[in-house]
Amino acid sequence: CMFYGLGSGRLLFPHHQVVQGPNNSVYLASLALRNLAVPVGVVCISAGQPVFWNSTDASSVNTGTPNSSNTVDGFPLRPAAVTLPLLARCSALRVAHTEIVAMLHFLNFRNVKAYDVNVDPAWSAGPVIVVVRGLVG
């Protein structure tokens, strides 16, 4: 949570709903999900929404996405795509705001300069949440 500055963003991150998922991933699970009675003989791996997946584990929940199995230096927990709008509102760090032109360049070429998406040069290596101005309030 400290890597992304969760807890000091515009919205409070629901820390009390965080659970460990398979392969050292992190999930959000409601109290109702956590209190489900599991029948005898059934092993419940996880019940919830993935928030972060472990990039050092080849069997992670995001291995079907392009370049997701490539490991890079830096923080190993990568944000899950479905939770990016929440993380962008809850994070005080690692969120870069850019114009639509830079994002379209990235989507078309899968490469963009950190400067073009306003990444803070003081940040250590690792994932960044890039938000197109005007799309996430």
C-alpha cells in the first residue's frame, strides 16, 4: 500500500477488505464473501476481486495479457486492470495524468516515454497507473 500511496489519495482505500489470493496476489473481498461457510472437503482458494497480481509468478491471474509474463525490476505486485479506476482515485503515488494523444500512442505502439505521460523521475522502478485527463474523475 505504501508503494502506491494508498490511503492518502482522494478516496479511502478499503484496507479492511484486502485478502491474500492465490500465488501471492491481493484481492478485495467483502465481509459477506469472507464469512461464507465452506463445505467439508472443498478448498476455497479465493473469493473476491483481484487488486494486484504477482508479476514474479508465471501462473498469475494476468498471464493471458500481452507481455504479462515478462518480469522487470521493481515492485512485483502489478495492479489488476479491473481495479485501475479505484486505484487511480485512492493512490497518492504512482499515478500519472496524461493527454489522450500520449495514451493512444502507447496503445498503438506498446511503448511511450515516461516523460510523455508525466511520470515523476523520482519514482523507483515499477508499475505506474496512467490516467487520461478527463476520463477518471
